[in-house]
Amino acid sequence: MCAIGLSGFVLVRAQGPVKSSDSYGVAHAECTLFGPEHDKFAFTGLNAKLSPATHARALSATTRGVSAQIAGPPPGSATSTFGATHQAGSIDYYMGLDWAANGITPAPLTTDWEFIRRVTLDLTGRIPSPAAVVAFVADTTPTKRAVLIDSLLAKPEWVDKWTMYYGDLYLNTVSRPSTSLNRTATGRNAFYQYLNTSLANNKPYNQMATELIASVGTNSYTDATTNWMINGYITGGPAQDLMDSSTANVFDTFMGIAHVNCLLCHNGLGHLTSLSLWAVNTTRYQAWQLSSYMSRTQIAQTGRDANNNATYWTLVPAKPITVDYTLNTTSGNRPARVAPNGCKSGQPCYYVPPQYIFTGATPATGTDYRTALAQNITNDFQFARASVNYMWAEFFGAGLVDPPDTFDPARLDPNNPPPAPWTLQPVDASLLNALATHFIESGYNIKALQREIVNSETYQLSSRYNGTWNAAWDPFFARKNVRRLWGEEIHDAIAQSSGNMPTYTMTGFTDSGFAKPSYAMQLPDVMNAPTSDGNASALLDSFLRGNRDDQPRKPDGSILQALNLMNNPFIETRIQYNGSTPAPLIANNLTLGNTPMVNTLFINILSRYPTTAEMNTAVASLTSASNRSQAVQDLVWSIYNKVDFVFNY
């Protein structure tokens, strides 16, 4: 393949701190119970000592590098600056105060060309059609961005993308080797359908959380919500290990407090001293009180039938068990749980009753423990705060608290700041609280939250900065951080723009009554998906989609990604101008003149027209080529390998 001299794909460094063999400066960093989360906690501690803005600086460096290689908008693009005044309590109001207080001049607002691509990818995971781009740019209606946002939120593609997002968050996959959980394809499908339907119906998020935390069912193949709580399953220890694992999952996912996992092993004092003021003052016994909410639940596998070894899961009240969390273990996955000296089985001191860690509330007599826990959590302001922070991180590349599941509850109140040397944890605690309040007032409406974020001028800032950027500004979102696209988004953009749509089969999914996906964003899993096309699966894997077990989705760049973009047969078959399956993008436009041909290719693939320099380079290559059709194919290949195809900016 002959490359045309257009700005090509670049490998950018990981959007996170670089690993070091030096001491992390985190007490008890060797704790194996951090499992796959060990590095995150260790680096959080390291960053706290070196710089609270390490992740923000990595994002900023990536943004600076990518923006420098992205061509400017087409000539005549309208530009504007951040507004002088904004409604009190809004995102832009709080960010404007932050920028003024820190002497920050924000980037200008992004152009219409960039905005429609950015918001369409962020909300739906798809690139906009050429017709949609041209019409949007030509539209002079002042409210056109808000109108576009509403139309995107109403599309079925929105459901596809956010089913994938919550599938990641809730670890919905067939099996988790790290814990020996086998959900099976049928259980995975049931949970996928639950998430898809809940999002399509715009189910309130507090209702979703309640249904998952308090789920009860005798068959995980039909009782879909049970498939989340069984993520707490772990082998090699007593029942208390399952209770602890389930509790840690609840607080990480719905409260953004992953440190509960640490507290279930030891007191915070002396172990989490550099990470969390709240955890330093929290004991293991208090964490056991949380875990006791799981003490009346039985998680078990049951044979499906006498002739089938596949098993489903039951998640039911453990009626034979009438005692709370018991202090009687000396083996398993966590340190011993031992009652005080002289305490014997049957005495109250031998058991830990459930108590909510932030309010001291206990379940009413006769109330199901997990139902009570779900009520406590969804009525807790921290639930809303964590939920909006997860979403903010998805749209901005970093949370207002970052990483998003490392909240320190003792450092969140701007009206009651922590004692020195501690500082408020969020970039803007008032903004975070305002977003959480708006989320509650909306009825925990996910679409309303996203609408508020993407309608803000803060979200609509350019990723380019005209002037000298000060590294001290990195944490304050004063320009839009670029985002390397998910593997699914890259796959779908190639398929959509080329006009050569695949149809996939997937073992355990399409043979179970589900429609055959054409878009990767419609796949129910990230592992071995799709099963009918190893090339497509390899492309998706190269972009680090994770495994929903011990490998999270990552935004890092790699040589393997560049090699796949250059050579993967999934792409090669979509840039062919002849043969049995020529790419419609090329085959249908070969009769166009050079200039309209180049315009057509750019608007289809990059959602913009070429710059003058790009046009001149491309036309010169087409004009001088002995085989014009081959030259067009080479041009398409070059555009797919441009940095602005791989990044959302």
C-alpha cells in the first residue's frame, strides 16, 4: 500500500501516570486484595505525593500532541469565545469562577464541524453522516447545537453506546477467570437485555441501582438483575469473603469509594494515610457493618438440568441463616476475622450487625438487608455525586474527582473544608455538588445529566489553544481534552464511512434469538466478540477494550493499533475499488473529478472537508498516478490512518 503524504496516525503515550519501580509511598501497597486495582491505588498515592494533577497533565500532553497534528477547520468556519455571563449554578458559571480565580483564559469554542463529530461520537458512538454535517454547518439557527443534542439522545444508537458503557461498568461478560465466576452466555445475554431495555426506557438511575443491589432471583437466566450481584462471587474462602467482595463492588460502582475494599482487610489508620482522610478515621469493624448487609444472602450455582452441565445462579435470602456477619474466620482471601477475647459463638459480640457507615442507620425489623442497603445508598447524596462524576469523566477524560472511584468523603464539602495539610478533593466541589443536585432534581435522569454536560460551553471548548498554555491550568478543563476512540467506535466508523457493513454471528448470542449485529457497539461483550470475524475482533482488541474482569478499557496508544489500522484485513477489504466486494465509498464515486472525489472522501471519513494543503497533496497524487483507482484506494487508506480519524477532538 502506497501512502499519500497526509498527516498520519501517531502513537501517543498512555493517558495516565507512567509506572515506576520506585516505592509508591503507599502504606500496605503490597495488599494482594487490591487485585487488578492495585496499580490504580498505588499510583493515586504516588500522585498525591508528587502532584495532584498528574493525570490531568498526561491528558493535557496528549491533547497538545494530537491537536498539533490535526488540520484546522475548513476556511470560513465560524468561531466564538466563552460567554461573559452564565446562569448561576450552571457548569459554565462554576468553571468561569475557577478560571477567573486562577487567571486562566479558556480556549475558544469549537467550530460546528468539530462539534457535530465530537458530540455525535460521544453520545452515540457513531460518526455523523456527510449530509448531517453539511446541513448542521449551514444551519444558522442559534439553538441548533441544543437541537442536535436532543436528536442524538433520542436515537437508538444512544442506547447501543450506553449499553456498552454500563456493560463495562457492571462487568457483564461470560466469565471472570480472576474470580472463577462463570455467568455463561445466557446469563450475560439476560443482563445485556436488561441494560439495553432500561436505557431505552430511560429508567431512573436510582431505580436501576436499587434493582441491582437488592436483586433476588432463583435463575440468573431469567432473573436478569441477579447477574450484577454475582460479581461478588469468589472462590477459596469462607462466606464472609463473598460478603466483603459484594460490598466492595457496591461501594466502588455506586458510591465511587473503592477504599472500602481496603477497609474490609484492615483499619484505615496506618494503611490509607496518604490516600483518604475519611478512611484514616474508619475502622475495619465499620466496614464489617457494611458487609453485614450481605450476610442474609445466598449466592449459589444450580444445575440447569440433568443432561446439561451449564449452570445458572440463584441469589436468594439465606433463610436458614439467622445470624449476622460472623467473626470466626482464620483462612481465605482476607485477614482473619476474630471475635474479641473471651467472646464465644452465640454471644452478640461474635456477630456484626448491619449499620450504614455514613448515618448509623440500621435495617428496620423484618426488612431485607440488601433492600435496606439499596435505600441507604440511593438516598445518600454521595450516590448522586459519584454518578455524575463517573459521567463527567466519560465526557472530559477525567473526573472532578479522579480516578472517579477514589472519593474521600471527608474532603468534599466546600463549606467545611478539611484541616491542613488536606485540601478539598474535587477540582470544583461546588460544581460537583450542583451537578449532583440537578441529577436528583431530574429524577436521576441519565439523559438529562448528559444533556446538561454537552450543552455547556465548557464541553464545547476547542481542543486547540491559541496562545501559551500554562501547565498549572491542566486540571481545570479550560480546553477540551481529546479522547482516543474506543475500538468499537473505530470499527463502526470504518464500516459506516466505507459503506461496507458487516453482519456478525456470535456464539451464544445470535444463536439464542438476538439479532445479528452490524455495529461493534451492538455486541453484548468485549471478549471473543464477534466470534464470526477474527480480524474484526483483533482490531477491537488492539484498541484495548478490556475484558470486564481484571483489565479495564484503556485509552492508551500502541504500535499494535497503528499496525492494525495499516494492515488489518477488516480495513483492507473496505478500501478495495474492485473485486467481489468493492467498497461503496470508492466504487460509487470513481467517476467524480479529483476535487469532488477528495471532498467526498474527507467528509465521509473525517466529517470535514480537506484543508487547502490536504487538497493540493491529494489532487497531486491522483493526477500523477498511473492507476487512478489505485491512487484513490491509497488516499482512503491514508485518511483512515490520520490522527484525527482515531481521536475525538
